[in-house]
Amino acid sequence: MADSKRRITEALLTLIMNALRKATVEDIDLLKEMYLTDVEPHQERATVFATDLTSIMETILCIRNDSLCGTSSWAIRGGMDDGVVEVVGLGVREQYRKQGIASELMKEAIEQAQVTFSEKDYTLRRVFLFMELSNEIARQFYNSQDFKEVATIPLFYPSDDASIFVRELD
């Protein structure tokens, strides 16, 4: 009971302290800065990353005190009648981890996708994602979010296999 109460309190504090919003082209510099700081100091790749997140995918930002804490990105796969979305990316900056932000970003991504489908009179049925097979922290997180590991693809990444996770919504 105490553990449950603590998790509810942490989730409420996360909601109060963080603002979740859709990324726009005005966020390109913020996303580039995150890439350059947290991924690699490669300007061209940072530009491609930021542009993709604001133009090709639907991306949600978590902002706290004008600082970017994390992002989640998703895209429709197949036709609307298939009811399938891929979570293309989910990341929380190191100093903001273990604060419930990834859970909030995942929840918001799925809710936004459900609204997108509903507005067009369709139903979102499944959400899937790929992750590196060796990423045990991500595996535990996705399992906690009701995703099920359904397959492995050998040599999918340059230095690792991939796991495919699916969450059924209907």
C-alpha cells in the first residue's frame, strides 16, 4: 500500500512539474541541442534528427523549467483501418530519469495516437516498437507499460539484435 501511494504521489508531482506538448518546427534548435549534448557532437545528424522529429513523426516534448527533459515520437504504420502505430523513439535525458517522465511520455503518445484515429472514425488497436535486444532497462520499462516481447530480429542494429514489443489496445 505504501509503495502504491508513493508511486501515485510521484506521478502527480511529475504532472505538476512537467509540461507535455507537441513538438513544432520552432523546437528544432532545442532538439538539436539535446542531440549534440546527449547523443553525439555531429551537427548534420543533429539537424536531421530534429527535422525528422518535427516533420515526419508526431513528437511529444517534456519540458521542465524551460529545459527539455525527454521526447516520445510515434508514426502511423499501414492504413488508418489497420489501427497500428509505431513508437519510433522514447528518450529521457539522464538527469531526469527515474522520475516517471518516460511513463508520462508513453501515455501521452498513445493518447494522442488514439485521438488521431478517433477523429477519423478509426480505432487504434496496436502499438509496437523496436529496441536493442541487450537493453535490459528498456525491456523492464516496456514490460511495465503492458508491452509484450513478441519477436527478435538478428543483426537488426549494427551491433545488436532487435526485440519487437507490441501492446494490444482492443
